[in-house]
Amino acid sequence: MSTFISFDNVKMTNLGESLGKEILCTNDTGAYCSTTIVGCNTRKYHGLLVVPIPELDNELHVLLNSLDETVIQHGAEFNLALHKYQGDHWSPNGHKYIRSFEWKAFPTTVYRIGGVLLQKEIHFRRSESRVIIRYTLLDAHSPTTLRLNPFLAYRSTRTFTHRNNVCNGTTHEIKNGVKMCLYKGYPDIYMQTNKKAEFHHVGDWYMGFDYPVERQRGWESNEDLYHPGYFEMQIKKGESICFSAGLTEIQPSNLKRIMDVDETDTERLDSFYNCLYHAAHQFRIHKGGENYIIAGYPWFKCRARDLFVAMPGLTLSLGEPATFELYMKTAAKALTSIVEDKPVEVEIYETDKPDTLLWALWCIMQYYRHHDRKKAIELYGDLVCKIMDYIFANKHKNLFLHDNGLLYSNGKEEPVTWMNSTHDGKPIVPRSGYIVEFNALWYNALRFYAEMLNDMSRHDEANKINILSEKVERSFQYVFVNDNGYLYDYVDGQMVSWEVRPNMILAFALDYSPLTKEQRKRALDVCTRELVTPKGLRSLSPKSGGYRPYYAGVQWDRDESYHNGTAWPWLTGLYLEAYLKIHKMSGLSFIERQMVGFEEELFYHGLGSIPEMFDGNPPFHGRGGISFAMNVAAIIRAIRLLDRHHEQ
């Protein structure tokens, strides 16, 4: 059976294609291993061992940047590595030896050098911060030597390292390897092989590594890497040699067994759904006794809005309600701190944003609706009541309940919605006042709250909430519906945003809509005509004068484009929900066609996952973070939505 994600030597040796394809392997501490499929690091976030070091800061740090392999036969050396250096120099061009790449349990590359056929598999352990690289000599007709050259960075993913006199290049011998620590405050790195090897100390700097992705983004792009020395050993035909780099010493003889056991337990990336299933698990981290869902890789942390948008798709849609409960237990601590006006002590960022509570209510509603109503009330009933009372009492510093029943938020000076790009601290898209998705979420939350109160036999309170909901419904239609068939993006007094943006989709995608059926259909038609792409909903209609579809160039250009034309897959998930609500079974074929565009994306950018966003115009190139939680969650939810309709 053919491998789902695989590339032949034609694609691998074409750097125009292969350098844009990245692998990502993570563990539950937030550490990861990431590089391109040809092993050439193109961004400062790449590295084979990238780990959090809480003793230093709250950032990730690249310890082992790369590992160069050299095959030696009859005194001739063949270096299989590839690096980009300053001045557009590429060396040592080892990609020309690549025959194939495939991803089954592990990312696997096969090299051919004359009569030598060498297989390399990269494995990053889920249970600890350790990368293991297994080399298997598939074929050789004469004695073969394998040389492994590690390059160390020892720096934050947000900075670069350069040659200096502070670096401590001292190596200490351990079993089948060495340990060392370049700088005070950092942990030791333990580099070992399962087969006894000669370690030749070098202790030198390699200068001028260049990361073209950073240069394209307008950032510094050059650094130097420390080369402590190299491991050298004989390798026989059919033999496997494992190299390990981790934060602790390991028994070298266990490496082969660990690889075999982990290979059996590792999810296979052998289908569209299984790739997304694997990607969904990569966002989960355990830290300080708490459980988090991070917003994406390689540079995101756990952000409250992203957490609540993504959690149902990454747990409930996978049939894992216990996992939902686990992550909501930590999230509930942050929410409780907000409504009780206490400092948030768990590491969930941006919990104080005004729509966080609204998304949290939506998130809990998914558990209530699609898993267990009684248990939802038992676990989250008090929390829902506290959040609603907090909003009713106008205790939030920037979320105000007005007499018309709508919620108001001031976003003129700082961004308050998911469209949060800034310039000089000011929002580039200053959405302020009555914001359309806030009030769509609010209406949905009120109806959900009334439903829950009725289940709790608090019928009088539920009736009052339903009366308020009817008021909100009238106000929503009065404020947001316009004669052109779509919804204003926000309204602030005389300031009305006529721009066609995708945020209106929530008003007809959620379980409860404040719109009439005709209003929903007309607005959906506008979204379909102006915002839908094969890769997501555009953040702004092409008919707008401010439309900027390409997320490219220096930081300023990218910030301007971020929410002014780029396409976002997580919005497609909501759009497809709305489409099915309106078109019923006749919409299934359309939704299935939309899924095809995302299946194609698994072979580009971050392999097996969905990136942060796409250009709004063809060819809809993937941009930003290589794996984004809200997007993966939305596509999984869409797949489950299709499944439920097919089962009817």
C-alpha cells in the first residue's frame, strides 16, 4: 500500500518545492523537532531539539540545530547535509543524494550514494524531550563508515547566536557519547549512539548560516553554530545505528528497543483524517500540573480565544470527552479568576479579552449538546452561571451590556477581537462598538443559558432570559442587517463598517441565530460570492479598497495583510455549518468539494497539518505558523458534521 505523504527524488531535489515543506514532531511539554524535508533549516524556529527552559524564561530554545551525516567509502566522503549560507551559497548539497521521503510512523528519508542505500528516520519522543535518529544501511557493497556532525545553537527561538568567547565547549564523556552545556543557566545536552563510536573533538564555530524565511519576513537571518566534534563508526549492511540527543542520559542499548516500541504506538499519517488526528494531538501540552492547548507551532502559546474555539474540535470531535474535561479543568481556573477579579495564575494568555467569555460559553455548549447534558450541568453549570452573572453586572472592563440587550466593546485603542494585528500599538483593523460576532455569540449564549436553566428546573429564570433573548434578536436585526443582504461588521454610533467581512458568519452558523431564514440565506450568499476560497474564508472582500490578499514581505506589509484579505480555514468550518443549516442535505456535495482543498494542503507547508492562514488570491499559498489549532479543529468538526448528515 502506498504511503499517504511521500515524495520522490524529483520533488526532493527541487529546492523550490522541498524547502517549503516542513516536518513537525512535538511532545507534551511543548518541545518539538522541526526542519524541512531535505534537512535544511530555513527559519530560526527550526531545530532537531527545541525545548522549553522554564528556569530561563517562557520561551522555547534551540539546543541541537542540526545533525550532518557523512557516508565514507574507500576514503571518499559523501556529505548528505544541506545548509544555506550568506550570499546565496548552498553547501554541501547533500539533497542530490535523496531518493525518496515518506511519513509513516516517522519522517523517513532514503539516500543513495553509488551502491550505498541509507535510510534515515527522525523520531521525537512524546514522553520526554529527546530526538532519536535511526540510520539503517539498506545496501552497500564495501565497508562503510558513518560520521555524524552535531551543530549546537543554545538560544531562544526568537534570537540568533553568534561566535563568542563565553561559550563553554567542554565535552564530558558519557556512555557511548558526550554531554555538554554551552552557557550557564541552560541544561546539559546528552548526545549518544547505541553503537560505540569514536568522538573526535573539534570545538569550532561554523559561520554565516542563513535562514531565508526570516530574511523574507524582514528580520535578521544569519547566525553562527557551534560544532563540538563528530561521532564516527562502522555500519554494516542491514545494521541500524541510533543517535540520541536529549536532556538526560539514556542507556544506549535501549535506543533500538525504544524506537521499535514507539513506532508501534505512533499514529500513522496514512489518510486525510489520520493526519488531522495526529495534528490535533500535537497541540496538547502538560505543564506544571496543568493541561493546555497551544494555539499553534512554531511560535504560539496557549491563548484563551484560540483555546475555546479549538477545544471541541480537538477533543469532542475525536470522541475524547475525557480529554475535553481535562483541558477545561485548567481553563475553568482562568475563567473563574476573571469573573472573581483575581490574577490568572495558569498560563492561558489573553483571558481578559472581551470575547473570551463568549467563546468559553460556546465551547461548554458543545459539550452540553454533543456529549452529556446532565454531566455538563454537573461540571460546568456553576461556571456558566458565574460568567452570565458577571456579564449581566457589567463587571468586565471592556464588555458592556446596553439597554438594547447588545454587548458593546471599545476597540479603538487596542484590538479586542481575533482581528488583532497592530502597528505602533494601534489596531490595524479597529473594530469597535457593537461587534457582529460578539453579539451573535451573546444571543447564542442566552438561548443556551435558558436551555440549561430549564434543565436545572429554574424555569422562571429561564423565562426571563428568553425574554431578554427576544429583545437581543430585535436589536441585532435593527443594528446589523443592511439593505444589501449582509451584516455590518461593527456599528459604533454613527460609525458603521460597510466592509464585507466573515465575522457575520457566526450569526447564522451557531445553533441559535437572531436572524430570519431569509436574512440568513441572503447573508450566506454574500459570503459565498465574496469570501469563500478553497482554503478558507477571506478576512475581507476583494471588492474593498483595502483588500490585500498576499501575506508576504516585511513585517509592516504582513501586518497590513493579516486581516485584510488573507483566508482563514477556521472560518470555513463555521461557514460549512451555516451552509448545511440552510441548504440541508443538498449542501453535502458542496461541503465535500471544499474538503478537497484542505486535503491537498497536507502535502505543503507543515506536512500533515493546516497552517495559520492562506493568501486570499490564487494560488492560495499557506502562510504563517505551519500548524494552527483552530484550523485543524474546524476541519475535524466539519468532517464530523458530514458524517452525522450521512448517517441520517
